Amino acid sequence: MTKKDQRGLMFLIEFYQHFQALRFAVEEINKNPALLPNKTLGFYVYDSCAALRREIEGTLWILSGRSQEIPNYCCRQNPPLAAIIGHSKSTYSILMAHILGLYKYPQISYYSTSSLLNDRTLFPSFFRTVPSDAFQFKGLAKLVLHFKWTWVGLIATNDDYGNEAIKIITQEIVKEEACVAYTVYITSNLVSRTITNIVNIIKESSANVVIAISVGAYLAPLLDEMIKQNVTGKNFVASEAWSISNLLSSAKYSPILSGTIGFAFQSSTIPGFQDYLNVINPYNTPGITWVQMLWEETFGCTFSVLTNQTMAMNNIKKKCTGEESLEGIQNAYNDVSKLRASYNIYTAMHVIAQALHDFSQCQPLFEDYCSDSGSFKPHQLLHYFKNVRVKLSNNRDVFFDKYGNPPAVYDIVNWQVGSDGSIKHVKVGSYDTLNSSGDIFSLDTSSLSWGTVNQETPRSVCSYNCPIGFKKLIRKGEPVCCYHCVPCAEGEVSNQTNSIECWKCPWNMWPNSARDKCFPKPIEFLSYEDHLGLTLAATSAFSSMVPMSIFRLYINYKDTPIVRANNYSVSCILLVSLSFCFLSALAFIGYPQPEKCLLRQAAFGLVFALCVSCILAKTIIVVFAFMATKPGSSLKKWTTPRVPYMIITICTLVQFIMCVTWFSIFPPFPQYNTEAKPGIIVVECDKNSQFAFWCMLGYLGFLASVSFTVAFLARRLPDNFNEATFITFSMLAFLSVWVYFIPASLSAQGKFTIAMEVFAILTSSWAIVVCMFLPKCFIILFRPEKNSRENIMGKWKGTK
């Protein structure tokens, strides 16, 4: 009830309320016929005055049952000692638990929270009606994460309490990918320079939320320095050690602590307790010394026999009568609106009574922990403490886990500025680890008051959320909460904020402009509906009519010298093949079907092989014809009409064999190309073997090169008789087109690659038509006088 300071003894009236809560619980239990019938509970109360030495003395005194402490000896016969309630401080409880654990005496603390007491090896008989600090620290971390504060500072006392808090809170925060901006420790003897450095850290940090694990007395100098430096905009999260501190609730701290949110031990009410407290007087209450101290402290009077027992005794002249009424007094003694420690003592007493009741109901034949209830061993009762379950007046069940801890329940309090400028601690919710709904937090957000100007929930992040379509890129050398937001790469999306990575769209889909959704890629191919495809198709169809028109012209003028002189039959085959060359371009237009992929390559390779073979045959025949006129020439046998057909057949057959081999082993097939053009599916024919394709094209180039070379060598032969010059130019144009096609096709993409190939087919075909047949057609139609045997033979003779 008292504590010693430099001024002597000071009576703490809130502690006296704790004593009365114990008395009230005992009397309530003794009046309950359903609980321990025919048995009466009693109690001893010992005041250690917060001194470790007296704590040991008191513990041994209770165990021995004598005024003289006798270790390992009990003089008490009856009634037996059932349990010990205490201490409020963890350090003292640890000391008591070391002693009581040796004898297996149940010990119930109503305010010791250290998680060190969870060690059942060292403290096998320790229980408590207040949650362990481990629950509180995990809860504080969850509270921070609940408000999405991912960048917080930590302040803690430099002792076991603070070190454990830092360890657990950091683990829980990091586990959820939040971060600790800084960690600082405070002590009771902080020098001014150290306080200034800590405040500078808080001030300069971008973390707007600070978790403080300390008692109010240690925080006060730090808050004073913050006021001095005008540090604002920081929202504190309070541990239970200072969450309802009266010391820090003064008006001068309101600019800093307004909006503070934190944990406090669960508060409750005890029905009838208010009236019970107010009816006591110095003549009807055990502990006359304590009640007289209460009277002197409350009414400012003195009992003559107790002179100099209180701090202000020398200044008091009024005598106490003992008839004064407590009902009109409002102080810490009879304030029962939010009972915490007193309710925990009340709970502890009911737990002891229920354990004794369960023990008294056991059957010796079926239970190992049974004996005469008037004479039992401590370890027998300990068994029932471990399994006890009590339903209290607030409808909560109290029981202990394997570490002796009750279900963790905390009040969430919010510091709000009252009309007088002082701070009020308003309950805004609870933290209940056994909430049946599964939501451990129960918050009334409408009643929350923050220290911000617009009363919005404070924000405390190192980097703001990355929107959809972006991903987080961690800053080098910084915590994971500090990052840059970078847009997703091409072809990737992210559909949630703060995405760690972007996801590739399926092969047939592409991101939208926001890069948060995938939509089907458009399909591209050279179609007849496309303007380019339609133009090429029309050009191909029209162009195919030109060789056929020339063919008809040749038929009409087949007996003329200019037609007969240039091998009428081979020219007709060449014209037909050129018409097919133009039409082969149509196979490259339209949706690539498997059959069309085979047709386009076969048609292209064979008709062009036939075309170039005809030109080669014409070139060789022209050379043979002139060389065979020399006396004794052995080439006369190669000037027969069958030779050109043999050349055409052999050259075309070689191309046919190459195509059949290609299509048999590596047949072309349609494929969806997603790499050619980002965001578009190009439907194209895969040649399956680039080697085979270039072999086919190279063979055409070989035939054309041979024709060009032979024609070039024969260019000095008589112009009117042979067409070596025309063949030279046609093959030169043909080769130029296809040589240009190679780099152009490699640089083009999608349908333009096919368009380039169609253009090369049409252009090379037109080159042959123009160079080989346009001059002849001009003579036939517009210069018929030159289309005579005399003109041709005369000029030839002149040349000769």
C-alpha cells in the first residue's frame, strides 16, 4: 500500500482499492452457496513496500505461517495455504516464483507481464490474470499493420522489457514486409545531449508513426525536448505501460500526444463494488492502519494516535472522527468506471475459488489429485489450476494456456484532447485473440481522433503505393519498404497495387495501355480485305493476263520471222510459265492454311524454275545456233528441236526433286508468330527449313546466273537474229530483284515480309516480260516492216 521515497512514506490510495477488491471477492465467494459450500475462504495481506528484501521476507512468512520467517518449515496446521496472489511487478514476481515453484505453490500475478515468466521449467506454478508481454507486442505490431503503417520508428527502454519488445515487434513487422525506420533506447538517466540526438532522429525521419515501449516517467524528458524543438506530425503508439498514464495526460503534451493510440489492460466493472467501497469506515474494516491512512489522505484529517504517519501529518490540525462519508468523494479509490488491476485481483480470487471447488468435487477412486480438502498438498491443487475455467460477470471465460497465461484481451485507447485542453483516454476498441468472429481487432473508427489537421488517418510509409501497371523496384542498400515504382515491361501487367513483379500476358494476349489487363492480340496476315493484300492480288491477276495476251499475239504472228527466229515453242512455254508466276503470288495472300503453305512454296519454286529454265534453254540454243555455223563444228547435233525441251525438263525436274524432298522431310506449316511484332499475332507459314528454302531460291539464282553469263558472252552476235541482249537485261533485272529481296525480307516484319516476297515475284516476272517480250511486241504491232526475213537476213549479212 505504501512506497518509500526521499520524503518518507506515501500512501497510494489506488493500491488500497486493490486490497478492497480482494476483500469483496472473498466475501462474494463465501456468500455463494454453489461455490465451495460449507467452506470459508480467508486471506493474508502483506505489504512489501516495493522492497526486494521485504518481498522475500513476506513470501517466507506466508509459507511458514509464523511472524518469524523459517525457510523449509511450516508451522501452520489449519487452514491450509491454497495460493498466493502477487506481485504486480514482474521483477518481484520472478523472485517469488523461484521460491514458490520449489514447493509447487500456485502463484497468480495480477499485473506481471514479462514473458520470462512463461518458462515452465523455472516457474512451474506461476499463473497470471493479465496477458504476457509477448501478446501485447505482437498485438502492437498488428495494430500498426492494421492501419497500413509500414514505416515506423521504435523507442524502448534499455532493459529486458524494452529489448523483448523491440525483438518481437520487429519480427512481426518484418514478417508482413513492413519496416523499422530506426530503433532508439531510453533510460531513466538520459543526459540532455542524448535526448537531443534521439529527438533529432525522430524529427529527421520520414516515419510519421512511433511505437514507444516505456513507462511515462522515462518518456517525459523526451517529450519535453520534442516540444522545445517544435517536433509535430508524429503519431505515437503506446504500450500498456504508459497508454493511460496520468503523468503524460497534461495539457502541455497535447500537441504531441493528441491522436496517440495504444493498448491498455482490459477494463471492466464489478457489480456492487462501488457501494462496497463507500460503506467502509475505520471501525469495520481489516487493516486499521491502512484504512486510517486512507481517511487522512482523503479527508485531510488526522487520528491522534497515528501522528506523523503520513507525509503531511505535521500540517493537519483537524481530527478524524471515522464518521466521514466516502460517497461524495471522487478519487482513485472509488473510481470504478474502468477497473483494471482491481478486476485482475478479483479474477484471481475467483480462479482460486473455482480450483478449490473443482478439487473438492474430485473422487479419490478416479482421480490421482484427490485428498481431504482440509489437508492437501500444493501440487495437488496445482493440477486444478492448470485446468480451471471461470465465467466472470463480464461474460468472459478465464482459463490458462500451457504457460499459465489467460486469453489475451486488451482495450485499445485513443488519446483525445478534452475541452479543458487535457488529454482523455477513450476506449475505441479491443484486441481479443479469442474473438469468435476471427477478427482480433474490434475498432470503432468513427470515435477515433487523430492529431492531424483534417482528422484523416496518419500515413507512415517510406514509399507510396505503386499503382496497377507498375512494380516495386527496391532501392539499393535500403529496406524493402523503400522502393521506386517502375512501369511493367512490354508484354507484362500487374493488376494490384504494390506488386512485387509483373506477369507476362498469355502468348495470345497483350496488355492494355494501363498495363493492368490482358486483352486478345489482333491477328495479322496479308488478307484480301487488307488494302495492301487487295492491291497485290489485283496486280497479280492483271499481270497474269499480260503474258497470256502476248501468247495470243505470238499465236497470231507465229509465222513471222521475229517469232520464228526466237524459238516459238519455247517462247510460248515461257509466256505460260510467266502467267503462272504472276498467279503464284495469290497463294501468298489470305489466311495461311496448311495446304496453302505447301502450295505457295511449291508453286513459286516450280513455275519460276520452269520460267528460268526456258530462258536458259533459249540462251543456250542461240549460242549453239551461231557456233554450229562454223565449218567442222561438233555442236550441230545440239541444235535439234529436242535440246531445249531436254534443258527445260532437266532443270525443272531438279527443282521438283528439291521441293518434294523439302516437303517430305520438313514440310512448311502455319504458325502464330508473337515475336515479329509486339502486341500482334502474325499468322504466317513457317518454312520449317530455312536451308531448304534458300536452296530452292539459290537454285533459281544459279539458273538465272548461268543464263545471264551465257547471254552476256553472246551479246556481240547479230542483234536482229538473237535475243542475247534481252536475256542479259532480263536476267540482270531478275537477279537484282531477288538480291534486293534478301535484306528487305529480313528487315520487314509480319505481313510486310509476305508482301515483300509477293512484290519480288511480281517485279521479277515483270522484268522478264518487259525485257524479253516488250521490244518484240512493239515491232510486231507498230513496226511490221522490220518483221521480215529480208530485213533480218540483210542486216545479219551486213553484220557478218
